[in-house]
Amino acid sequence: MSSRALPEHALEEKFVTASGPGGQNVNKVASAVQLRVNTYALGLSPDSFRRLRTLAGSRMTAGGVLVIQAQRFRTQEANREDARARLIALLDKADERDARRVKTKPSKAAKARRVDTKKARSGIKAGRGRVNLD
């Protein structure tokens, strides 16, 4: 995990009741956290922002707000840390540049082999035509 500093003014936390197992406790304790991040305030490069938008998918709103829901743990603090860790992991992944594609082309020998096999196949198919008994 990186030691990326998150600007507090870009983050908004809201604690909500979690769904799923947990018995009666789940109905009365707001332990799940909904972390809303204004991605424009993060100061990302245009390339990083584009990759973040792709990675986030439906978690990012049209207004550029990234919503991360964390409810894996039973305590607010653990879910809060989980949401921030997931945000940092997402931002780190968005900062990774795509590997450059190295163009390759077939060698002359490979091209010649391809043409030879095509010719051979063509000869086989041509031999399947109607037989002329003159």
C-alpha cells in the first residue's frame, strides 16, 4: 500500500446500516461506511482520471463523485479504514501506465510458408472439381 495523502476536503463519509448477516445488531448500528470522493479535487492527471473512470465503472457518478461502500467489518472504524484503503488501491491502480504495445510483423520466411500452404490448399480444392470424361 502506498503512503498517498488524501485531501480531507475531497472526502465525505456517511455511516449507514449494513446489510447481510449480523443478527439484530445489523438493524440498529450504522457500522457500514459510504465514502464519497470528489475526484476533481484529487488533482489527478488527465490520463489517471480517465483510467480511474474506467476502473470505477458504475461506482462513479456523472458528476465525478466516486462512491465506495464498505461493510465487511463489524465496527465503523474498521470499515472506515477499509474504504480508504480501497480508495488508495484504486487510485494507485489508476496511476499505473499501460504497457506500451510493441508492434511485431511476420518474418519473410513465415510469409513464404503461409503462401505455400495457401497454394497447397488451393490445389487440393481445385482437384475436387467436376471430372471431365472426354
